[in-house]
Amino acid sequence: MSGVHLETERLVLRRLTPGDAGALLALHADPEVMRYLTGGRPATREEVEGVTLPRMLAYYERYPAFGYWAADRKGSGEFLGWFHFRPAEGAPPGEIELGYRLHRAAWGKGYASEGSRALIRKGFTELGVERVVAQTMAVNLGSRRVMEKCGLRFVRAFHHDWPEPIPGSEHGEVEYALTRADWEAGPAATG
């Protein structure tokens, strides 16, 4: 399979393609999936095809080993969502941002943790990553649990001055992180 970045027990993480526009639209149009991102406002076809997907695809040109990865169920090829493992804007060299967005049907089944742990492992063992960071709204307990299951630890709480605040933004954002040294010293390195 071309474009495969890595495989886990249940997932194939691969490069996104222009052919994924419909699958991305279905994901980004779900108000529950977008709850902590846009307050539940679904993305439009124009946004996905004209802005979101081109931005995602552009990462492969700038950072071949980093970017956005479609998460397909191994065996069936069903599109479950995506992960990003990419240099954050303005981040120091060696610092990579982790993120994920999965269909509601894939929630609570361990896919977010499974894919995240695999990306972290690959980053620390093959890609020269020194620190992985992730951020979410403080009220997004599901995402925070995934970060903790992957070995990331709470670093700080902070507030953004959002032009269009969404419900829960008054509680701020949180950042979690994991260094290569802490990963190597912990049980995640062998798991």
C-alpha cells in the first residue's frame, strides 16, 4: 500500500490524498466531532476541499516524515479519522505536536491512544523527535485521557483570546508533553 507511514495492531496510518476529501468532509461535518474545535459548527465542502485538505497535503512537501496521517481500520480499510504529528508553528527543532480527530463510531475503542503511541514511538526511535506536545480545551476530558494514556503529562493551563469563543473556552486550554528522556525511562518505550 503506497503512502503507508506506519501500522499498528488495528490501524494503518497513511498519507492523505486528494481522494480523501469526501471522508474528511464526513468527519469534519459531524457537530460532535467539531464540538471542541468550532463549537460544533460543521465544516463545509468548500472549507474541506479548498482550505483544510490542501493545508494537510502541503505538510508532506515541507516535512516528508511528519504531517497528517489518515487512520484506516486494518483489514477493512475503513477511514476512521486522522492523526497529526507535525512541527508546530514557532516550535523549537525536535518538538512535534500530536493531534487526532476520529469519527464518533471510533471513540472509546482505544484507537486514538493506539495511533498516538505508535507515532510517539516512531518519532522518538526513528525521527529524532526530542519532545512531543499536545493541546486541547481544558473541558475536553476524552482527549486529555488519551494524552495521559500515551505518557504525556500536564504542563500548563492557558487562555487564548479567541475571536469567536465556543462553549467551554472560558475554562481555557491545557498543554501536555512528553520528552524523549522521560519516554525512554518509562514503560511506554517497551510497550
